[in-house]
Amino acid sequence: MVKGCLANCMEQTVLESLNQLLPCQSFCSIPTSTSPHIAIQVNTFDCVGIAIALCGSHKGVDAITVSAFFKSWAAFNRGSNGELQTHIC
């Protein structure tokens, strides 16, 4: 549980404060053999806000995968069955 409100947190300009919402070190350019391929952190706030952070390497995720994850999460929380509508042109 994060103390405070999500809106106040988003106004933060101190990067170190915002980094606490991430599941990994930001701007880590040298992965190690023990670095996870993907890490997800869910932050819930006193004001019932939620922030989801995802860090990952291209070995585990790409932009399409991340987009599908967040769309599914949002759909599930809206009360749908979590299935994505695909639109192929």
C-alpha cells in the first residue's frame, strides 16, 4: 500500500520517489544472469488508485505483448471476461 493519493504521486518531480513504484532499477543497461526477463509491480494507493509498472527485456516481452497485457488487465477490471478484440486490417 502506497501512502497518499495517486494524483499527488504523479506530480512528483523527484525521480527517486517515482522509482519506488517500479519493480526494477530504472535505466539498468547491463542485465545480469540473475536479472528477471519480466517483472510486474502493482501499487495500490490510499485513495483507491492503482499503478501497474512493468520492466522487461526483449527476451521476455515486446511492445505488442506489453500492450496486450495492459489491455487485458484493463478489460478484466472493467468487468469484461478479459478477452481482447482483435482488429486486423
